[in-house]
Amino acid sequence: MSVLGLQPGAIISIPVRDLKKSVAWYRQTFGFKVAHTLQEPAWCELATSTADVRIGLAQVDGGDPGDTTPIFTVSSIEAAAAALAAERIAASEVVTVDGHAKLLTLQDPDGNTLMLQEVL
């Protein structure tokens, strides 16, 4: 059992340059349905054909798309942060996206970025 309090499902965050164009492409190519959108930050979650797995498209400015980040939902971001600290796993500070989620990032032993979220 996970000490992080993981909930079912996951979001795979993919940075994109043109959110509108990318949403249309994923809808057309894969048949994904829009599940949730935000204006700031520019974000769209797409429901996939796999239960409890979503694709999150995040618009980036001037960056280089290519860094995909799995996002796992936890019941309490503070408890997850404390569990990571107890295991001596470095993590970012908790960031709140007003009215939507609390987030923190960490890296696996190979330097891959992972994110935890508590949905508000």
C-alpha cells in the first residue's frame, strides 16, 4: 500500500504550444472527449478510452514541448508531502491553483518528473 494516499486514476500531462490546435488533434485522432478546461493556466483534460486515465494538455510559452509528466491524485497533499519528507524524497513546495488543485512535483531516481495533486 502506498504511504502517499493515492486515489484511483492518473493524468498524463503533455506540454503543447497551441492548446486549441492540440485539443482538436487529440479529439480527431484518438476520439478523446474534453473533460475539463482552465483558462489560466491554459489547460485541458481529455477523457481517454481507459477508465480513470486522462490526458492533460498544458500550453507552454517559448518552451520546448516533450516533457511528459504523470500526475497522480492523492487524498491529502500535505500528508503526501510529509510522507515524502519522511522517506527523504525531495519535493517542491505545494502550489495551489485557485479553486482547482494543490500540486507538488518530485523526481524519480532517474530524474523523471512526477506530480501529485489534491483536487479541491
